[in-house]
Amino acid sequence: MAYVPFARKYRPQRFEDLVGQAHVTTTLSRALEQKRIAQAYLFAGIRGVGKTSAARILAKALNCAEGPTAQPCNACSSCVQVTQGNSLDVTEIDGASNRGIDEIRSLRDAVPYAPTTGQFHIYIIDEVHMLTTEAFNALLKTLEEPPAHVKFIFATTAPGKVPATILSRCQRFDFRRIEVVEIVSQLKKVAQAENVQAEDAALYVIARASDGGLRDAEVVLDQLASYVQGTITEPDVNELLGTVPSDALADLALAILERDGAKALSVVAQQRDRGKAAADILTGLMGHMRNLLVIASVQASPLKDALIGRLVDEAPERLDRLREQISKTSAEELMMVVQLLVGAFDLMRRTPHMQTVLELVLLKLAARDNWQSLDEISRRLSESRGNDATGSAIAAPAPTAAAPAASKPKPEPARLRTTAEVLSPSAASIRPAAAQRPKEEPVLAAAVASLVASTAGAGTELDHLWSNFLQRLRDTKMSLAAYLADSRPNRLDGDKVHIGMPGFTLHQEVLTMLDNKRLIEDLLKEVYGRELHVRFEKLDEAAAAAQAQAADKLSDMPINEDSPPALVQDIVKLFNATLINPSPTDIRRSA
């Protein structure tokens, strides 16, 4: 006897055999019981979810010797012929290869003829969306008012390509993706019937790789039954499909959670040596981190076990490893990690340097101790805005320089750190020294005030509302706010806002995308009340320009004492500068 593949051998023969499509089978069964039979049906869904199988079952139900019935007997001559595919009353047409108007005209000419043995002549057109516009038009009239003995069943993976005039004449049923748990359950039944031994972890890998299609999963299981001698294991499936092992993904996630960049790169190098692509590694890591995020997010729920079983497609023994990694992180941190991985994946699709993007995001995640939360950034900017509201940050009251460090307010610890440390100095760091400037230095104080106003960000006009802009951006698009959080407004040049960037290619690529840039400019217009255009530049270049400007202004200042004033020392600290001629006597002499 000829060998029959698993996908054909275990094809559903009754409505109750269809896996994961209860909404379809229930409706069709009740319609058949009530004799409410439409003239045309459209079955839409991804590949391998049972569309053609459901069409054949419906054909058997209509032409069964006991029918129309919701339970075809599968024993009468009509049912057997439909199962074997040689029924004269059931015509199956491949829409991809018979897509022209001539084929549809031939079909239309055959429609008036009565069925040979059954009650109905049923036309099943698979991939109906492949028909040409002329073929659809030729079918319209027949489809709207067919003879009583004719029924049409269409199947398609792209219902959006089917003309609305065809859709309006059909009862549409959308077949859903089959859940991983349901696919695993069906694979276990097939493996048991075929005396094939397989681990649960291996079946879960097969089910995830099938992407919701049971037929694809059965094909892979059939292939593995020939490939493996003995029990099918997870490494066998990974080797056959080329997927990244879950153990490697767990090690990679652990390296990120433990902030070990070297270990993360080592895991990536090992997988690359085994032929795994950077995109596959990143996709697998995103799925692993997503599972961690789901588990961490439902910990407080009384139904957490049910939710985890429903949302996390992992074997029960793998869940313990995920719960162990949850103890090293939090849901808030995982949310930011997943967002950065998604951003890296978007960038990876637009660059040939996929490996570099993967390594960059891993190192960035491993170095997240240097991140700072948006709340902390907003708080610092709010402090700066409060200082600007007094008219001058230099003249604002502040503690004396001799006050102990313990008396200064400490920033609240960040709940979640962002992608990089904010480089702009807070106005609060200038106030203590500025509050004690002696009256005999009015010229120097005025010059420094002008210098601070021109270099500390983009001036009070931008700094005053920058925290509000960040908050609006965070509410609108959190992932974009995370990329912009480590930037700062450097200066305002007419209607152009120059925003300093840390120089990371990942940041610049994402922020300069047309949609993201347009969103930033729209929010800036809402917050600042006028049209603004963003320009991005490197922070180190802006800092160098600020230092040069500070040096030019200080070179013309009169200095009357033998040592640099305290204010000059504060400026040196502010810009991390070095005095070339620390002696005022030498400065006057060189002038």
C-alpha cells in the first residue's frame, strides 16, 4: 500500500475533527440542521487551518445519503467519493492555475446541468483571490442567482483581494490561527497513532514554527519521524528547522539581566558559528523576553497560572526556568527591554549590517545601569524650569558653597532607567556658586549669566517646556520617547531646534525616520505654540562648541585678583575645562 503523509492521513472528516475552528463548525452545523443553506460560502484564513477540509466536509454533509446533515456518515457512496476526491458532483478548481475568463465561462456553462447522484452540484474554488477581474465579472450573475442544485464554496488566504461584489454574495467565515496548545495536542494524537516518540518540548517547538497552521506542523512531524531514530527531542527539531535553541535564548536573556555584555556576545558568536542568522537570534530573544514580560505582569493576578498557560507557549518544564529569571528583573524593566529589541528589529530590516545591530542592542541592554528614567529627567528639567521662572538661574537663592553635601536634596532613585545618561547640566548645579558672587564682580557675573543662557540647552524658551514635551511624547509613543530621552535641546536657530544626540546610530536611525520626525515636530508645535523643525547633532560636538564659546568670553573679562575667582572655577567644572593661564597676572600681561 502506498505511503500516505500525516497531513493527508489525518485530515478532518467531520466538523468536530476540525481543530480550533469551533465558531465555524458550530455555525455550519446549525445551518445544516435548520436547512438554512446559502448559495455561496467564503472560507478565509492562513494556510493549513482547515479551509479546504471544511469545504469537503460541507460538500459531504450536503450530498450525504442521510443529508443534508451536520453529521455526514462517511460510509455512503457519495461521502466515500468526496473523501477520495473523485465525486462527479463535487468539482474542485485551483484558482491559481484556472484563473482566466475562459475557465470561468466553462464553469458557467456547466452550472445548469443537474447533479448525477447527490442533491447538489458543489463547486470548490481554492485560492479564489487569484482569479482575474474579468473572471470575477463573468461569475457575478451566476453567483448571485445560481440554480437551486448549485452551491459554491470559495477558499482564500487573501480575502482583501476578493472584489466586494463577490464578498457581498457569500457567507464569509474567517478561520483563526490555531493555538500552540491545540496544535501540540493534535501532534500528540498523531504521534501516538504512528508509534512515534516525541518530547513535549520538541512538539512545542514544532507548533511555534508552524505559525498557527496545523498542516505545517504535521508535515514537520512526518519529516522528523524519518529523520530521528528513537525519541524526537528539542535539539533534533532545532537542527532540522534551523531555529535557535531555547537554552541559548535563555543564556542570552540571563546575560542581559545580569548585565554581562561579554557573555551575551559569546552566546551570539556560538550561535553564529552554528549557522544561525542575526535576525533569527533577535526574533527568538524578543519572544523569550516577551514571555518573561507576560509572566512578570500577571504575578499579582489570582488567575496567573491560567493566564500563563494561555499566553506563554512553552512546555511546563520550561516555565520554571522563566520564573527563575523573573526574580532578576521587573515588568517595568522588561517592557523597556522589549521596546528596544523591537526598535532594533525594525532597524535590522533596513540595514545590511544585521550582526552589528544585534551586538549593539545587546551591549546597550547590558549597560543599562547608565540609563536614567524619564521621570528623573522630567524632574531635573522641572527644577531647571523653576529656576528660569525667577528671571535668572544665577540670581536664584541657593545654599552656600560651604554647606555640607548631606544638606543638598538627593534625587529620587529612578524606577526605570532609559537608554543613556542625560548630558546637560542642571541649573541647580550652577546656583550654589552663583548665589555667593561678590558685588565687585558685576561684569563677570553678567557675562557668565549670558554664557549659561546661551549654552545650557536651548535656553529658557526650550528648557521651560521640554519636560512637558517629553511627557506628551511618552504618552503618545513610549518607545520613541525612550530614544529621545538621552538627547537634549542644544540651541534654537530661528524655527530650527538643534537637539544633541549621543552619537548612537540606533538612535539617529529611529529618530530621523520620516514618521517619527513628523510626530516629534507636531508635538513640539503643540507644546511650544509655534512651528519648529528638529535638527540632530552630536552631543560631543555641541559640548566642544560650548567650551570654545566659554573660552572666548572669558578671555576678554577683567580679572583683578591673583587667583581665578570662584565663579571661574565653577565654569571650569561645568564644562570640564582646563585653564591654560591660571594666573590673572599672566592674563593681563598677555593682553
